[in-house]
Amino acid sequence: LGLSIQPSGIKEAEQVIEILAMHPSTAKFICTKLARRFIADTPPQELIEKAAQTFLDTKGDIKSVLRVILLDGLPLAQPKYKRPVNFLLSALRMLNVETDGVALREYLVRMGQLHFNWPTPDGYPDTSEAWQGNLMPRWQFAFALMRNELSDTKHNLQNLLDVSSTGILQDDVDSLTSLLLGSPLERLTRDGLIDSVRTANATDEETLQIIAAGLIASPAFQWR
């Protein structure tokens, strides 16, 4: 960088860190990663530059940087394919699942994002394309979760729906779809799903579980 560091013991290292932290390239690098995480795989260059300038002006205040990225970038946000950890945790949170986490490890391995297991220091990829070729473990996780087949990992779907349940299966499916996807399915699509599951002699409880698993495994839940 064309700078001279005078001998001063530990302060030499601290000075180097401060210089690197406030370098324009650092600001651009961090703001690009944040914009990619929250806005789009390829975030607008103008947004990155504005966020990077905020980073430099505030001496690296991340709250100020995120304020620029989120407020200015929201109209530019694109659908983001969930990485395995995001996919798995979003399902657990939506369904108020209780777990000790141990059984989830196997699925994270199969999906390709076990914690701290990426071999290089750049971290797991944060682009959609990197994760779209390994769907089977996601589907298997969804059905194992809804059938309560994961060790020390339980949901209580009926209790979750009791707040809005009318006792009518179609209404419960609407509530479930609204919970997981944000809005009910079209009536004909919903009724077709219910009929398909019930032709296999599934009970109402089993029907809800199977449809919930299908919703979690669907493209609509894979993207945020």
C-alpha cells in the first residue's frame, strides 16, 4: 500500500488492521457481500458504491451501511434461493419446532452446508446457482420433519393451527399455506392436493402433514 510502519510492538499490528479496515477496497468488499445477502446475487453497482461511501464516512458502522442497503435497495430486491441452513431453519421457525439440533446435522451434511465445513476461508457460496442442484435432501428433510421422524425434533401442527382452526380440512390447509407461503393456494389447486392425498386413505391429520411437507419442498418455499 506504499506505507511505512514504524517499529512499535503490538501497535504495529493494530495500525495495519486499522489501515486495512478503512481501505476503500475493504468497504467495497464488505458492502458487496451484504448487498448480495439481502438484495440480489448481482447487486446494483450504484448501491454498493453508496453503501461503501457510508462505510468509510462512518468508520465502518454496519448499522449505517445496512440502512443504506435495505432502504435504498428494497425496490431492487430479487428472489434469493435459500441456502441449506436458511431453508432448514425457516421451516423449523415457521412450524415452531422443538429440537436439540443433533438430527439436523445429517441433513446439513447431505445438503452441503454443515457448519464450519467449507474448506477455504471465503465461506459457503451466497449465490442461488451454487445450491440449486441438490434438491433430494431438502425434500427428504421436509417429509421426515412433518412425520416427526427426526430424533428429538418435534412439531405439533395441530396446536399450531388451533388458533385459526375451524375444524374444516380445507380451512386448515388454507391456514397452513398462509403460514408457510404467505397466502392460500387457489381453491382448485388446494382441493386437488387434498383429493390426491386422501385417495391414499390418509386421515385429516396425515393429510395436513403431507401437504405441509409438500409446501416446504415446493419452489415457493425454496426462495425468499
